[in-house]
Amino acid sequence: MEMETSRQLTITVDVDVYEGLHSVVGSGGISRFLNDLARPLVVDQDLSAGYAAMAADEAREAEAEAWSEGLVGDVANEPRRGR
């Protein structure tokens, strides 16, 4: 059985919203723009899979570690403030 990858949907928006979409995104990109905007709000996300994918990205992990280590150094050099 073949899985359907998209469905056509007719929606109604205010004229100013349509004109803004048309001028910013272009007539050929409105569907993709709205799909990408709505997806994180309406499609269940598997956070574990997302975190696993990020952890598997070695370059990203190295950059994240360097950034966090830099923060530790910044905090260690900050003068202590009295309460």
C-alpha cells in the first residue's frame, strides 16, 4: 500500500494575510511555508529521536561542547557579588 505524502487543502485567510504571504513567500511557496510553520504545532514530535539525531552529529556536538565550556570560563572569571 502506497503512503500518501500530501493532501490538498482549501483555506480562507484575510486579504492582507494573503497579500503578505504572496509578497514575502511568493505564490509558489505559500503551501510549503504554511506547512513548515504548522508542523511543529500539530505533528507529534519524538524528542528522544531528535536528541539522538543531534547527538550523532559529531561536528554539532563539538561546537556545543566548546560553547558550553566557554560559558564555564566566562562565569569562573566573573567577580562575586555580595548579597
